[in-house]
Amino acid sequence: MSPKVIVAILNYNTRNFLEKFLPSVWHTDYPNYEVLIIDNASTDDSLEYLRENHPDLPVVALPKNLGFAGGYNEGLKGIEGDYYVLLNSDVEVTPGWMNPVIQHMELDKQVAASMPKLLSYREGHLFEYAGASGGFIDRFGYPFCRGRVFDVCEKDESQYNSIREVFWASGAAMFIRRKVWEEMGGLDADYFAHMEEIDLCWRLKNRGYKITCVPDGRVYHLGGGTLTRENPRKTRLNFRNALITMVKNMSVAELAWKIPIKLVLDGVAGIRFFIGGQWSNTIAIIQAHFLFYAGLPYWIAKRKESRANLKPNKTGIYKGSIIWAYFIRRKKHFSQLETSITKR
């Protein structure tokens, strides 16, 4: 019998996405899956829509908005299955999106999490920002993707169609073994939203697990459904959570010199926002730093949990600075960075 897969869709005031994208999930050709809706205390008519149109669909209605991380943690408690799939409500899946990923994970038990290829829903020939064909980080913890570096999303010409070990899998469509999810305690709810899937994957890598991308699985992501990339709140969460992720997952020797450099690079980003007239994003970066400083003793305490049973797997780390490569050396495609990425 095929492993049981729970497709968990987190919803917050996105009734329109449920109506638009849920039908694609019903056409999944995998033989043993169930769909679960986790509602993060929506104030629109999402729950009413589900009751009227999908009365048999399991729904976990949370009493308050716990964010992406807390919502999934609470919503998946006690849910039985072999695999969970964290699927954004603004994702259209193809019929064959699930089979290749599950088959791959069944063949390699060291793969704790994986993802299909993410393409743009608006422009289907382009990779999608949130994950493209697998996530990577540079030595300072800045994320980028196979097919997306900063805001440059490449055209999908099957150039990244190989199954590959990566550093992180996108939270827009993340497959993860249930037992591993429970072992790690799920996502870190302190993040609320943004960077939490990178933190989870980094914690998994620190225990020696593999994270992969299986491009034979294919989904289309709209993106920006809750917060756009330019939203100051998202900027604040991204910059704060990036620093937290470094503190939780890097060695003390690395942190001693990487954190100061990261703070300077963040400052440069703030200046670029200011020059570009995005003053609210500059303020958001300053706020992110102060929030990080205020919580530093707490984040340091959480290192014990993140760095327990260390067997570091550094596959998928770019050995240089992605900022230097992109802005100074003008390397805007993943293929131009390939030779400097750590492999097994």
C-alpha cells in the first residue's frame, strides 16, 4: 500500500484561493492522500464556504491567528499519516505532482523533506520566487534558489530538472516525514512567519538529514497571497528571523565574524531601500535589528535544542557572498554559482 500523505493547507482570509486552487488538488493521481484545511481564525467567509461546498473536508479551525509556523504546528497535532505536505492555499498542483516526490523519499530514507518544482502561476514559463527548483543559502545565511537569485526568476528550460540535494525546501509545497516533523517539534512558532521553513531545514541538516528537490513534480505558485514581498511587516520579519536562524544554527566560531558582517549587509540593504524611496522598509530593518537584540538571550538559549546531536550536512551552501556575486560580479543565474556550492 502507498504511504499515506496528508496535504495540509493553511488558510487565513483566502476564501478566493480555496475556491480557485482546491479543485486542482482533487485531481492528484496519488492513490492514498487526504486534504486537511487548517484555518488561522479567518475573518472572511472561508469557513462558511467550506461548510457549504466541501462539507466532508476535514477542517481544523484555530481560535486565533498563530501565523504560518504556529498554525501548522497546532493544526497538525494528532494528525496521522506517513508524510505531511505543507501546501500554500495559492498553489495550483498538477495531477502528477505528488508521485515523484514520494517515490524518491521512499527510496532514500535519509531524505527528511523534499519539494516539487515551483513555477509562477502568472507566468508559467518562469520559476517562482518562493522556491523555484530548490533552495540554497550563502555563507551569511542569505537564501536563493536554483532558478531564482534575488528578484531574477529564470525561464524554465528544463535546465534544473535533475533531482538534487538542496539546503532548504519551500514552505509553499514542502513534503516532510511525519516522524521527522514530530522529532523536530515542527516549525519554530516564535518566527510567526517567514524563514521558518529554512530554519526547520537547517535544523534537519544539522542532524545529518538530506533535503531535496524533485522537479518531476510540478506546481504553480501565485505568491504574495498574505503579504507582498514589499510589505514592511514582511521585511521586518525576514530580517529579524534571518538573524535568529543564524544564531540557532551556526557554530560560535562562525557567529563571531558572520553576525557583524550580516548586520553591515543589512544596513546596506536599508540604504538601498531609502534611496529607492521605500523608507518604511528601511525603518522595518532597523526595527528588526532591535527586536533581534532584545530577544538575543532567548535565541541563544534555543541553540541547545537546535544544535543537539550534531552531524552537520553542509550540502547546498554557497561558499561566498550571494550579495557580492549578484551586485558586484553580476552573477544572476544559478548556473553561474554552481561551482562554488558545497556538494557531497
